[in-house]
Amino acid sequence: MSAPIGGQAVLEGVMMRGPGNWAVAVRKPDGEIAQVCRSIASPMARHRVYRLPVIRGVVALGESLTIGFRALAISAGYAAQEEGADGEPQAELSRGQLAFAFAVAIGFALLLFKVGPALLVDKLVPVHSGTWFVIIEGGVRVTVFVLYLALISLLPDLRRVFQYHGAEHKAINAYEAGEELVPERVQRFSLIHPRCGTAFLLWVMVVAIFVYAFLGRPAWYWLVVSRIVLLPVIAGIAYELIRFAGKHSGNRLLMTLLAPGLWLQRLTTREPTLDQLEVSIRALVEVLAVEGRLPAESARVEVMA
């Protein structure tokens, strides 16, 4: 079985990861492609408890965020490098910087997509039924999320990042189809991938409706606490759905049910150029070369595209 591969778009580049390693390839200002490879010491490869359903989703999400921040820092270092400069910029994040980045990212997401919609509906919507409250809150949450993606997709500076996101998906789709990894062939593949983080985030919103339904409409302070405390559980369940979809992408009924998450990727991907595909392929090939034939324990690690 082929090793699971995931990835992320970064500044002028792409990060690709396998169970045991990740690599980032970046187009430098002078046109050359720089690449950096790092190993992954995943707790899922060492402890069975971290591979249990739902728990593995929380661990995989934490790993993806950590690697993503590190890859972004590396790509930013190369982007700021003067044309013609040699060597690797020292842009790795310290533990303190990683913790700060986590706090900012998670805090922003909780405020905008979890706590904010809950308090807004609690204050403005005169609904006494707990079920209807949760449904309306969920509708507001999904609307805010879609509008947020639609707005940032209009920013010119993010267009190239979205092109690299598309390049990442095309390269992974080509690899999983057994196609030769050259830009002209990879270009034929879809921008959409069922394991994409965009689809995952949408399903976090949807799963939340069902989880919060058990709580009804509590007092505002318990409303805030529940939206924060239950996030890992919701993320873990949503991860299981995305994981299942990734393994059954040929099932038409399943793909129809998951279609909204796939459609949403149209907002966060753009058609890449052949040069951008070359960068994405470079990162992918680097990971495949380092990974080789995966040992059984590494193959158990969960990877999100």
C-alpha cells in the first residue's frame, strides 16, 4: 500500500509530509528551488493509545499545525532572502514561538468560528428551544466560515498561495493514481482532494451541530466553556469522517454526501503554473525519497492532505 502523503501550501512553495518525514520546497527570488527536509517523531508511532479513533485525529491535527508553522517560517525565510544568496536561512521556530503561534491561531479560530457565533445567536435570536438554537448557531457558524474563505480568496497576495495549494493537491492526486511525477502530467489532475484541510474545517462546523445538540441552550458562560472544551472531541470525529472519505473516494454516494466540503476547496485552490507544480513535485519527491519503504509502525501514523 502506498504511504499516505499530506501537504500544505506555504509562501512561494509547498510542504509535503509522510508518516516519518516532511519536506518543504520553495522558489527563491533568483528562481532556484530550495528544499528542506525534517524527520517526524510522532507519538502515534510509539504509543497505541494515540492511534485510537478520535484521539488520533486530535494528535494528527496538532502535528499538522506544528509542521505547518515550521514550514511557513522556513518559506518566509527564503522569501526574504536576497537574490543570489546561498545557504539555508535560519528561520526555524523555537518552542516558545511555536506555542505563541498555536495560541494566536487557535484563539482566533475559537473567537471567530466557535464562541463568536454562539454568543451572537444567544444575544440576538429569541429562541427557547435548545435544538433550534443549536441549528441556527450552526448555520451562522458555517455562513461565517464560508464568507471568511470567500473574502480572503479575493486578496491578491493570497492568489499565489492558493495556486500552490492547487499544486499540492494535483501532485498528491497524481502520486496516488500512480502517474509519472512531471509537471505536464500532474497538471491534468484535479484541484480537489477528499483529505484536504478545508473540507476538514467544514466538517468540524457540521459535526459541532450534532455534538452541541446534547447540551441544548445553557447559560452564556457555559456556552462559551462548552464551545472551547468540546473542540478536540469535535475535531477528532470530523477527522474520522475525512479519513474514511479518503479511503473510499471511489464511493459515489459517500462523495455526494461530502460534496459541500469538496466544493469549498474551489475557494482555496487555483490552477497552478507548471513552475509551481515543479516546486510541489520537488517537495513530494524529496519526502518519497527519504521515506523509502515504510516500516510497519510508521505506516500507522495518520496524515491529512
